[in-house]
Amino acid sequence: YTQIISELRATYPAGNDAALEAKCAQILPEAEKGDQGATWTAFIRYMVTYLGYLRDVSADQGQYRRTYELLSEVQGRVNSALSHSTLGYLILRTAITNARLVCRLAIGLDRHPELLGSLKPGGGAGEDGGARETLPEKAANTIRVAFTTALNDRSGSQANGLDSDGQPEGRRKGVYALANLCLKILFQCKKTRNASQIFQNITSNAPPLGAYPKAQQVTYLYYLGRFLWQNAHFGSSAKVLGRAWELCNAGPGAAKQRRSILIYLIASNLILGRFPSAALLSLPEAHGLSEKFMPICFAIRSGNLSALRQQLDFKSEHAPWFL
């Protein structure tokens, strides 16, 4: 990579992308030719943008805003290349990998807005007088384009998107990986209302969730469970989160994920009148949850309305944690 970057900076410096595109077109005649009469010049433009990213990116924290802009531009190009009807599947893994980078950087900048300089993470008004789109929302919407392309792929042998072995085909292999990245961003920046369309599209058009890797299933079910919780569908939330809990790896490497699921699983069941068992609260991933949830359980079980109000008061000991 160091050699490539040095050559790019020497031969194709910033502002000389026309020459770089001509070079890429020269050494990628297959993309010019395309397939079934449809050229794949979008792949050439993606390569030009990617090489420009390598040339111009900086590890300096003060340049993270510029890094985000460069990565977003790369994602836009890879989205275009992904949309090719017969060749787009070849770049699916690249689209997912780059989307992970965009997601990580967008969430990092949302958590540390001081790294944005003059660019604010949100607030203000847009051109139409409404709320301006935040940086994380822009990132999620950019990734959503790739998600939509993968979801709408009809190039497989069967209408349900699965091959004869029950595995996802073509670009549909990336449906849940890309959806989960969008959801991760939206939940981090508290724009969960924007997640509604993703869930609706998946319910209508996606291949069966069980055909995908368990890690993707667990992540999707976790966000779906949280979305149902926030919209007061506590029974459905408990069911979905319970399934996520069952599927989640019980090893120490997944303790953080299991704890995240468990918090909402306990909360949704609590509203339904089902209290966590001592065995559940004794698990390593449940450390510290007993002191937060059990006083509420005791107040409900004993019918002590005054104690319940005290536990749920904004000034209670654990209110900051619950909020």
C-alpha cells in the first residue's frame, strides 16, 4: 500500500483524476466491455475513487472529517458498481467492508463531535426549514442504497432469494449485513424512527432470516427487539429478544452482546409481569443488573405503589442508567 500511495501521489496527484481514470480504463478492459451488453464503467469509477482515497487519506485525528467524506464518496461509487444487474455481486464483499468503515467512523464522530471541527453532528434546519440531516443519518442513508440494491436483487434461480441448498444467492447475501450497519448507526444517533422502513422492507422482500449466519441473525433481532420496545410492543419485543438471546454465542467473547440483549429482554418481560430468575441474574453478563431491576420487581410483587414510583423517579439512584 505504501508503494501504491507513493506512486499515486507522484504520478496522479490530487486534481489529476482524469488521467487516473484513463489509466484504470486502460488496464480494466473487461469493465469497459461489461456483460450481456451492459458496460461496467461504474467499477472503473469506483477504482478511481478508491485509489484517490488511498492517496489523500490521513491518519491525523484532525482530518477525520475529511476521511469520512472520502469514505462516503467511495461508498457512493461502490453502490453504483453494485447495481450492475449481472456483475454487481462481484463487489458485494467490498461494499460491506467499506460500509463497516463508514459506520465505524460515523459513530465515532457522533460520539466525539469535537473531531468534526466546524461541521456539527446535527441540529439546525435544512433548506426546506425542517431538521437538517445529521452526519450519522447521511452515513446510514448512503449504506441504505447498497442495502436496497441487495434486497431487490432478482438474479437468483428462485424467487425467495435462496439456492437449492437453502443459501442466499447473489447480492442478497448482503441484505442483513448491510441492514444491521444502517440500524447500528440509527440507534447510536437516536434516529430510530428512520429504521421503520428498513424493517418493513425486510419483512416484505428479504429471504428468510434463518438462512443467514447466526451473528447476523442475532444483531438484526436485537435491533428489531429494541425497535418494538420503543414502540410499546412489549410482547413482540420479549419474543424477538428471547430468540436473539437463544441464538447468541454463550462464550466469553460475546458477553457484551449478550448483556445488551439481556437488558432489554428483562425490561420487556418486566412490563409483562415476568420477573428475571436468580439464575439469570447470576450470569456474568448480568453483573450489576440485579441491583437495578430487583427493587422494581419487589415493589410490583408487593403492590407497593409508593416504592415503585420512587424507583421510577427521575431522581432515583439508577435513573441515569435507565435513561
